[in-house]
Amino acid sequence: MNWLAHALLSEDSVEFRLGNVLADLVKGRQRKTMTSEFLRGVKHHQKIDAFTDTHPIVSLSQSRISDPYRRFSGILVDIFYDHFLANTWEQHCPSPLSDFTAVLYLQMQNYPVKFVDETQLAIDRMIADDRLSSYQHVDGIGDTLLRVSNRIYERTGRDFELQQAVDELTCNYDGLADDFAQFFPELKRYVGMHETAH
């Protein structure tokens, strides 16, 4: 799952939630400076990812991705699922999405532990662009895929033009939406949540 789902599927503890949301950004030596509660959130993140990565409904979603982007199907489905979560938010959380993300951004800004520059820059950009709320819109998903493509290019020198994979969302929209509608309640049950509790 991507950032928005991890934020929702968290305990109320600020440090736990931040550990769950930021687990992919806070790695290596940086984790040694984090509190036990933050690290508990990191482990929760890993638990969610392990369940998601091995679930047959998620595999079905990945099989909907066409051959040119199949190698990135895991990344794409994670991001697409956040789109469907944002658009069915009221079914999963009593707080409006805008209120939920505003609180999360404030928690990130006020967190007293200093992150390394690269992590802090990613957090600052997430907040400045209101990226979590942008998942509601297909254009926001396209922007997210462009950022992912740019990061891959920085690491590999290869441009896979993942921003064009937004067509995988629009062309398979109903099927992916149905997959998400079946999968997400199972994920919530797995992590011990009630349908609307948070």
C-alpha cells in the first residue's frame, strides 16, 4: 500500500503513525535514532506490505497491468489503490480526508526528531503539494507516477516514463475499483480495525 493507506491503518499514537507512513523513507542508520514507538509503526508498515504483496486480489490487480508496465505492477497497484481509498474515504474514516491529511501534515511538521535532509525534503514536498489529497484525482496519480519515474531515473539512468502508466488506471478503472473494494476490508480486518473505526 502507499502513504495514504498506511496513514489510515495506524494507531492513534503520533509516533506510531509516522513510523507506519514514513517507513520507506527512514532507513538504515536513521532508524537507530528513532523511538521504539516509531519503530513499532515501521514494523506495522512491513506487516501491511507483506499481507498486500501476497494477496490474491492484489495479484489480480497486478495482472490487469499491460506488458510494458508489468514489471512495475506492484508499485502501480499500490498507488492506484490509494486513489480508490481517497475516493471512498467516507466509507473508511469518520474524519473528512482534508481534515485527516491536515492533522497528519501537522504531526510531521511538529515531530521533534530531525530526519536526514533527503527524508525531510520528501516530507516537505508531500506537505507543500498536498500529495495525499491529490490521490483523489487521476491527474494527481499522474503526477505521482512522474515523481516515481524520476526517482527511478536518478537511480538507474533509465526513463521508463511511468507517468504514461496512468492510462493503466483509466483503462482498467472498474476492475481495479472492484478489486480494491474487495481487498481493503480484508486488509483492515487483518490489521485489527473495525470497518469505520479509527
